[in-house]
Amino acid sequence: MDIMTTVNGNEHVKHGLVPMKNSKLLQLKVDHLYHIALDTEQHDLQTMFGDVKFVCFGGQVSRMERFTSFVIQELGLQPGTGDTPTNYAAGTDRYALYKAGPVLAVSHGIGIPSLSVVFNEILKLVHYAKCTDVTFFRIGTCGGVGLEPGTVVLTEKAVDGAFQPFLSTTILGKKVQRPAYVEKPLLEELLSCSENTDDFKTVTGTTMCTDDFYEGQARLDGAFCDYDEDDKMKFLNNVKAKGVCNIEMESLGFLAMCNHAGVPGAVACVTLLDRLKGDFVSTDFSLLKSWQHRAQKLVLRFIKRRITQQ
Ligand code: R2B
Ligand code: URA
């Protein structure tokens, strides 16, 4: 297939296509999307993925597989031939990639570095596939700050572990800053998908995105900890006072990359615990699964609404 017609072109934006920011890709004969085991020569990406409108990222493979089955069921789609949805990235076990009608579900692992690799390749995939009017979501889990566990938090803006509202990344040995925010209309549209009859709360707020689950999130139960309970609580109370509702590990990278790519993106995470009350995530996995389903439900309502509006 043709790698690409234009780069960064207004024509792309006009037609709702995903613009590609890297003109060097035009010189490639074949682009290998190495970590998702697809390429532009052996796979007809436009036929396989051209109808995708919603790309949903989430940390775990099994969660994204379950989400795909849920989408298939809720959108009344024909299930595939196997017992489980097809993993299009099965040639590698780095990430998993599922498709249900207009929805692509992608696992991203833990942390911004892991997310960044698959995000790059998915962005190129939706470009090569000539997808139009695509919206990206991260559907995840987090620690809440002063919220009842099981609450869904929609990120308004993301900050790093030192409250900086941008992704700080290193390119050619230099620090580069990329802002991470959610477009207000998209946030409001997503928030409007919560319903009075929901058995959980949905709130919006600032998300703190850290480089680590333990010291990075002021836990006392990591292998390393050079601070005490008082230091921890001082920090977490300050986090709350600064308007942070939840803490996780990818929102900043996700939103910064969406913003930089010119793709609308939003983050919906369910809180697994209240960090003002403790450090341990419950090991009641069936309860955790049912909570994780809440953020998925909300995003799926958004998708259904958008589909019926088309
Ligand atoms: C939430 O949960 C994971 C850590 O347990 C991490 O990926 C995140 O952001
Ligand atoms: N994910 C995180 O990053 N932190 C938590 O506390 C829970 C889930």
C-alpha cells in the first residue's frame, strides 16, 4: 500500500484524517509497526482498520480483551470465530490489539515509556488506515485522593509527580515540554454520559501522573522508602489541596501525545482505593473487575451516542 499521501496537510484535517507529523515517514518503502507485529507491506491496514473511530487504550491485556467482548455485545456486533476476540498483535507479546466494529482496544502496559511505544505505532496505524474523526481514550485504574473507592475520575488536566502540567521528555539530549490537557467539549460530552441511576460517582479533576507506583506515589510499602507516614500524609494532603483527584501512571504521556498529534483524547479511570486512607489495593479481584467495568461502561455510552449521531 501507499505509505502516505501528505504529511501535516490541511487536506488531512479537512477530511478528518489523522495528520502525520513526521515527514521522514514518506521516504519509507515499508513501515514496520514492530511492537504490534503489523506492517504496511504485508497488511492492508486500510481494509483491516479503516472504519475505526474510537481507540481505547488500557493497561492490561485481559481487561482490553474483556472490554472488546463487552463492545461486541453492546453494539450487537457479530462475534469472531474463536471463543475470544482476535488479537491483531498476536505476532508479539508486547501488547495486544483488538477490534470490535469502529472500536480498537489496545493494551499499553504500565507507565509512560510503555504507553509511548504503542501510542506511536497506533497513531501511524490509524494514519495509514486512513481512519477519519478518530477519538482516543485511556480507560484505566488509579488511586483516588479523598474519593470513595470505585469512583470514576475524568481527567481535566494531568500533572507530573512535581505538579508540572506538561510532559517533560528528553529528545536529542534536551528536555522538551509538551502540555497535557483535555478539550473541554470532549470532557463535557464524556461527563454527560454518567447517569443518575449509576451506582457510582463520576467526577472531573486534575490527575497526577507519576513515574512509579511506590515512592513516586508516596507509598510506604515499596522496597524503598526514605520518608515516614507524616511526610507521606503531608504530601498527599498537599496533592488534594492542589485539586488532584487521582494518581496514576500514564495520563500525562497519553494526553501530551494526543495534544501533539492533534487527536482528541480523554482519560477515564476508576479509583481502586483512597490514598488518604492507605496504600494497599484490595485483592478482591472480582470487586476490582466490577469497578474497572465502570469506566468502560461510561466510554461505551459515549461511543454509542456518537454512533447514533452519525
Ligand atoms: C494504574 O495502574 C497501574 C499500576 O498498578 C498503572 O498502569 C496505572 O496507571
Ligand atoms: N494505579 C496506580 O497507579 N496507583 C494506584 O494507587 C492504583 C492504581
